Amino acid sequence: MTNYTMVTEFLLESFGVEWKLRLLNSVLFLLMYLITLLGNLLIIVATTLDKNLHTPMYFFLRNLSMLDICYISVTVPNACITSLSNYRAISVMGCATQVFLVIYFAIVEIMFLTIMAHDRYVAICQPLHYPVIMSHQFCVRMTVLSLFSGLVYSGVHTGNTFRLSFCQSNAVNQFFCDIPSLLLLSCSDTTSNQILILISAIVVCGGCFIFIAVSYSRIFSTVFKFSKRERGKAFSTCIPHIIVVSVFLTSISYVYLKPSATSETIQDIIPSVLYTIVPPLLNPVIYSLRNKQVKEAVRKVLLRRVFTGKW
């Protein structure tokens, strides 16, 4: 019989070997984290207090901002602490929790972005029916459906991953626990896991991508019939959304669908940053704060805070 040493904890990857490099990268990631928190908090406060922004579009923007705060908080703070303290250990339960939350927030983010593409399609292509189609009841139901679907999806993948046996090496080639890195450490047969990832990626991520692509193809065919001014206004709201969706889906697909044999630390970390850190950072910067209504609402909130001390 093979003599295995069962894993009781995992070792996460730090932001470098030398202290100066770890400090520099940790400060950079911490700045990105604080900018993300500030930007998304401003969106939440502004869209909540300004009654002019109580529309379906800003309802989903507010939900997306709350989701992004939770999403980036799962990985970055712990990664910075790990890198600065050089204490890389994380328990199996802690690793499973991180896997569950990362998958959960990622899937819900994809669904929110898909619903927001539908919102833009209805607003531009069917403006007269917009209040009926994008009713408050519909928005709430779609939000609840996204949250519940995320629970089921992440629960299935997390459970299927941690039913495996982990032995010998416990070094995760990533700054947080994710499924592709963990499958490389398993001494069990991971074929069923890889098939499940492939099928779920095709069904969920592929389905959302097709829905978004069809929505924007119809949007663009309608927008080209507008005047130059109206066309520019429509593009200003659609292009940033396409950028966020493209970065998010491309990076997450690369991480989860690439062959495990080609796994290298640097090649794994960069795409993971693109789907765990960049979208929460980009959403308030290019998708919300470029909007005149949101910028005006944020300005009012800040002025109220400065002169009255209240939100």
C-alpha cells in the first residue's frame, strides 16, 4: 500500500519570495481593495438616497455593488495578511469556505451582468414596454433567483471538490483556494470533477454569454437607427458593460477550462486577479461613475456629508 500523509491544512501562495516584493504587491492590492470599497459604497449610498435613481437599472447596479464588496473581500484581505505575515496556512474548512464563496459570488455576478444586459435591451429596443417588463416584482424575483441559483451551483462544486482525498503536497499555486489548484493536489480520480466543471461552464457561463451577445446584437442593430447624439448616449452605457463582461468571462473561462498540466503559478495568478479583483474595481469606475445621473447623486451625497455631517 502507498503510504499517504493526509492533508489537514493548505499553504496559499504569497505575493513573492522577497519581503520588499511581498510588501509592494500587498500595498498595491490593498489600494485596489480600498478603491473598490469606496467606489461601490458611494454607488450604494447614492442610488439608495436619490429617489431619481430608484429605477430597475440602478436597482441592479446597487445589488452589483453590494455583491462586488463581498466578492473582493473574500480573497484580497486574507491574501494581503498572508503575504505580509508570511503565514500561508489555511485550514481545510477555511479553504472550503473560500471556494464556496468565490464560486457563489462569481456566478451571481455573471447572472447580474446578464440581467443588466436584458435591462439595456428592453430600455433601448422596447422603451414603451420597459415599465411593464422591468417591473419591481420582476427585478426582485430575478435577484432572488440569482442568489438561490448561486447557492446551489457553488454548493454542488464545493461538495464535489472536498469529497476528494488530498495527500502529500498541500501547496496551493494560488493566492486563494480555488478548484483548479485543489484538483492538482488530489490523489483521487478527478475526471468527474473536470466533466462537471466543463458541463456547468458550458450551460451557465456559455448560456449567459449567448444571452448577452444576442441582447447586444439586437441593441446595436437598433442603435444604428438612432441619431448621432442618441447613438453616443446608448453606446456610453453599453460599451462599459461589454468590457466588464468580456474581461470577467474570458479570465474565468481560462482558469477553469485550461488543461491542468499547463498550470504555473504566475499564469494562474494573473487570470485569477482578472476575474476576482478587476470586475469589482471596474464596475463603479467605468460602469457607474461615468453616468451623469450617478455622478450628480454622488456629488449631492458628498456635499450633504460635508456640510451636515449626515448621509
